[in-house]
Amino acid sequence: QLQLVESGGGLVQSGGSLRLSCVASGFTLDHYAIGWFRQAPGKERELVASMDRWETTRYVGSVEGRFTISRDNGKNAYLQMNSLKSEDTAVYYCYAHRGVGYWGQGTQVTVSS
């Protein structure tokens, strides 16, 4: 079964850091575009960071300079989140796409002020 599994979420104080991980099962992330999305209660899901097949990264303005997307040469993708703010509280999802797209189940990040 092809799937993505996120981990690394949790409760952190404002200003703290978390590192989210996304592991691909049944396939590798080679040549996939990957992205990290988040969805806060009552809001639409938004793309916060992406990396295309050529390793070009993009970030939404609200996380620029604080979040870093990365991957290794295999099954893992990461989102390093620094200087967290209460408005970063959301469920975070990883996504991989190469013709067909795959979503993870999400991991909760809660930032207390």
C-alpha cells in the first residue's frame, strides 16, 4: 500500500521549534514534488512549503525564514519549524505528487502563547 505517514507534531511554546517528518511507504520520494500543507480549525487547507523535483523550494510569506522543507535521497521529507507562533497551530499534512498525488494523515501542531 502506497502511503505517507507524518510524525513529529506536538505541543510547543511560542518561540519554540519542531521538526515534522514524513515517511513514504511502498515507494520512494525520488522525482516527486513534495509539499507541506496545514489546516487550522475553520480555515481552508493551505500550502506552506514545497519542493519540486529539482529541489527548488517555495514558502508562503507567513513562514518564510522560519520554516525549512527538505528531503533525503529516499523515503523521508521534513519540515523544520523554528520561531513558532500561535498562528502556526494547525494539522500539518505532507503531500507527494508525480502524476498521482499522495496525502499523509496529518499531525497536530499546537503552539501555546
